[in-house]
Amino acid sequence: SSGINAEYGEEEDEEDEGDEEGDEVTTDQFVECFSSETPLQTNEDKTYTVTGNALFNIQKSPNVTCSPSEITSISQMRSFGIEPGLLTQWEATTKQIASKGPLKPVSNAIFPYLATYRDVLYSDSTFENQGELLKLLALHSINHVFKTRKIVLKNNAKVAKGDTEPPRDQGFTRPKVLILFPFRNVAHKFVHQVFKLALSGTKKQISNRKRFEEEYGPDGDEKPNLSKSLSYQRLFLGNNDDFFTLGLALAKNSVKLY
């Protein structure tokens, strides 16, 4: 198996004074789509299968009783519980026409379901939208790690004061997210999306980056096999080793690899 484990680091941040207030937008309209009878439900495990343009036509489908609104502002993304710092980095590293909002079309369609922790099988991934999907996956994964860490720190503070019994807020292992990728070259692209969102300013710290680039990065002398199809060239260009495991630890403005 090949994958990446993400966890939070040991360094403790000061507690936030409070989240910024945005527009009055709630996630109820999206949650309602998956309560009781769910049009997109395909099996007993509540996995939602979305193929091709069906994702973009959810609002028009006669089987859907609710109409998720298009995400047109950062404040709407914040209403889903995304950390303010991540949103700042998302906005700074996403090239998008202002009038179209902070999300590109595919991300706009998928984001509400990821943010509300719905299981989605998206089968229309292409080489053209791979970067967009990897960045959205990085946003969701990092946000989950940061939110989990914040909960644990707050609970630890309560326990230290004797206000409550030790809560069951941690598992038996430190990693909070497991992501599977087919090849090292895809993992390499994903980790660089993590760098963009998790690190800001000039005081960035990335541990073991040189080793990571050597083991996961592309070979500078590699040339595409022009005798193969374009899809084959794109898939296998770069490090196509499929036997790997990589751990990431996230802390305040730092990423530790391995």
C-alpha cells in the first residue's frame, strides 16, 4: 500500500481569541441534502457516487429536494468551519477571477460535501483538474488536523484545571488522516499543495525537504515516451514508484516530513 499519514506536532499554539465573523451562512442547506431520504445515496454505507457532469447538475436534478448554493465568497467557506489562516492562504495561492468566487468549478461542486464530512466517490478526475482536486484535498486534510488539535488542547486545559474527566478525544495512534495515492509523483504534488496552504510568511520551516525532493521529486533528465499515448505519458512521467509511505507532522508554520 502507498500513502501519507498526517498528524499534528508537539508545539502548542496560543488559543484563538475567536473566529472571525462572516456572512450569516450555515451548513444546514447542505446537511439537509443528506438527511432521511438522500437522492445521491447509493448503498447502505452512505457513499455518494458522483460521475461526470452529474456533480454540476445536482441543483437541477428532479430527485433533489434542496439546492446547495454556489460558494461565492471566503466568508461562506469560513461558515463550514475552515480555519481563517487556511482561507487566507487559499485566497493568496488560488488564481481565480474575483467575480467567480474563491473556488474553481469542480472544487465549488465538491467542497460542501467534503466540508460536511460526506463520503463522495468522484470518478471524473482528469489530468487537467488534478491540481485543483489535490489542493482541495489538502485544504480539507489540514483543516481536519488543525481542528482536531485545537479540540485536544482545549480539553487538556480543562483536565488540567480539574473541570472535567479526561475526554475520549484521541485515538491509539497519532496520525489523524490517511491518504492513498497511486504513485510517488502524485504524493509529491499533494505535499507541495500542503506547503502552500500550511505555510505562510517568511518564517517557514520544512524538515527533511531535500530528502523528500530526492525520493519523490521528478528526475531532471527524464523525457516522456513519445511512442505512448498522452495519457500514458502524463501518468508515468515522474517518479512512478508505487511502494512508499510518508509521514507529515504539522505545527505552527512548519511541516515535518518523515
